[in-house]
Amino acid sequence: MTEVDDLVQGVREGRRAAVSRAITLVESSKPGHRALARELLSGLDSARPPRAELSVRVGISGVPGVGKSTFIEALGGRLTRSGHRVGVLAVDPSSRRTGGSVLGDKTRMPDLAADEHAYIRASPSAGTLGGVARATSQAMLVLEAAAYDVVLVETVGVGQSETTVAGMVDTFLFLTLARTGDQLQGIKRGILELADVIAVNKADGDREAEARAAARELGGALRMVHGRDRAPAVVTCSGLTGAGVDDVWQRVVDHREHLGADGLAEKRAHQQLDFAWALVRDELEQRLRRSGPVRRVRSGVRELVLRGELPAVEAADRILAAYDDRDDAGPGPGVN
Ligand code: GDP
């Protein structure tokens, strides 16, 4: 039996050590590992029962401090107690800058980390967002093969990470806080387009009434913009006390049911296509960066542009011409 066969079997049996090793493998960007990762994933895929229930994939986002880890701890515990197996993954492009992962850290979810029906994985700590997304979506497949039927993908409200996560889950949950003043201003516009469910968190103690009012206001505004049918549900919850957490989950389940089996399959298929292109764009950018000919013209072009002697459009043409002439390129059109 090869090492990969071994891993496939270990993952299918839900063995933690195998799951961890498999995820480490799919996170690796080494070319040799990539080939093994492909072998692993196709092994896991072919071992899947043909009519396996689709897992529930949920993205959870919100600014640092909104209470994501507290909420996931509360939700995850409820889910495992009701018989689910819960995997938690993180997408955190900022970890690249800090050099360490800030999300998915086990110490932030101590109960869930100790729960035998849950598996928490910190964000891969390096790489482009595309690379991290590739690792995360493959880690999701590993978890699903290991019979984790709920996968929560956590991300911070930074840059493109939310869009990336929304592109790999069935339902996108956005956690926010009650803020005085205009609710819509407190939230980036783009996120409202992505969110399927919005929860005003920390609705406890003194803040409960304020949170409820905020949720009503936001819900009303969204219904006006999107219409009653298409507006995301807006509810309140407290990850700390657990109040409303079941309701949030119910809204997630409702959203999935609203999609229906065909709608969900179609959504996932489109996500695959978009993701394929995102990976291509990511890889092209890497190749552009690594290209020898581009490196050779780069500093000259930079100088000229900074001195105002080369317009941006021409600079771009020069860089692209250098790239098309790249080391690994075959003869281009017209070359004989
Ligand atoms: P994250 O950065 O989004 O993961 O936020 P955390 O879960 O780490 O929470 C940030 C802070 O808010 C911590 O001090 C938590 O104790 C607190 N917190 C989290 N959830 C709640 C909540 O539901 N109610 C209240 N009052 N505080 C909370």
C-alpha cells in the first residue's frame, strides 16, 4: 500500500492524525506534494459513497473582535451535541504579514478544540490569497471525506478574503455589532451583497435592546434594497450566552433549503468554475513575478515611469512583451 493509499484510508476512517497529515499535504505548495495531493483527493473522491449527503459549508465573517471565535465555539458545541461532526477552517490573508495565524487558533476555541467530534485547523500561515483559498477548499474536501458533515470557514473582514470564502461555501454568515447611527454605514457595502444571513452579535446585557433595534433597522433597509424575498435574514445573537445561536443556525439551514438540492448543486458547480479561473489568475501572477525576462526589464521600466519618461500604458506593454518572451515560452506566433 502506498503512503497516499494509507492516508486515504486513515481519512475515511476519520483518524485525526491522518486528517492532519492530509491537510498538511494539500496546503503544501511544493510541486511534488501537489502531485501527491491530487492523488490523495482523487482517492478520497472515488472512495466516496455515490449518494453521500452534501456537507453543510458555511462561511463566517466579521471584523476582529466581533466575536467570531466565541460564536463558533458556541455553535460548534451545539452542533456536535446534536450529532454533527464539525470542521473549522480559517482563511486569513493577514497572517502572511504577521507571520503567524490569528484565526482558527485552537486556544481561541478551547472547548471545541477538545471536542472529539470537532476538528479545528489554523489558517495556512503563508501564501497568496489564491494559494490559501486553494489549500482551504482542498482541506474542506479532506474534512468531508472524514465525515465532518458541517464545515465552518472563518475569515476576517479584510480585503478580498470574504469574497474568496463566499465563493467556497453554501451559506455566508456575517457577524456584526450594533452601532449607533446608520447601520448601513457601519458595514461595508460589498459584504451585504455576499451575506445570506446576518447576525448582530453580542446581543446580551445592556446591549440587547440596542442589538435588536439595529437588526430591525438593518433588516428593513435590506428588504427595501433587495426586496422581501432576496434580502438576507437579519437576527441577533450572543456567542457568549448562547442566546439566539440556534436561531442563527436555523436561518443557515433555511437558506440552504431555500436553495434546494438542484440550486445547491448548481451553486457549487459555478463556484468550481469561478475558482478554476481564480487559480489560473493567481498562478499567472506568480509566473509574472518569477519570469526572468520581466525581472530584467523591471527596474529599467520603474526608473522611466518614476522619472515621468514612460507612460503607464507603454510601461505595461513593455512588461507584457517581456513576459510573452519569457524563458519557458515556446516560439510565439509569427516566429519560425
Ligand atoms: P473574534 O476576533 O471575532 O474571533 O472575537 P472573539 O470571539 O475573540 O471576541 C472578542 C471579544 O468579545 C472577547 O473579549 C469576547 O469575550 C467578547 N465577546 C465575544 N462574543 C461576545 C458576546 O456574544 N457578548 C459579549 N458581551 N462579548 C462577547
